[in-house]
Amino acid sequence: MKVIYTEEFKTDVRKVKDKKIQGRIKKAVQKIKDNPEIGKPLRYDLFGLRSIQIPPFRILYEFREDLIILHKFEHRKGVYR
């Protein structure tokens, strides 16, 4: 399965300096690749996206057939805005 990292996602991840969280991001991306339906489907303005938790952060992504697009990585308080 092909994974596309948006510029916004790359920027968000670069801001993270904690090595533990960076490792958790990599594990979460692997989980998404293994099972794209693992994330919670979102509604309303974010319809079509899914969210996976890396407490207290979230990854927002979408998937289509053999393609996963990672959109955002942010703290849970600001990610849905």
C-alpha cells in the first residue's frame, strides 16, 4: 500500500522533538498501512478522513483502495479545527 505524506503532516511531525513520540508515530503509520480501517471515521467538515490516537495527539488520514494520505499530526485540542 502506498503512503503519501502531505506537506502539512511533514511539518507537524518535524516539530516533534521527543524521540518516544517519533517512534510512536512510526508505529501508528505502520498500523495504518497494515489495516487502513483502524482509525475512527470522522464526520461533518472532516467527512472522509479517519483519526488514530497517539495520546495526546491524533493523526488524520484518508485511504482509497491502495493509497493512504496522511494529512495532519497535532494535539487533540487543535487537530479538528
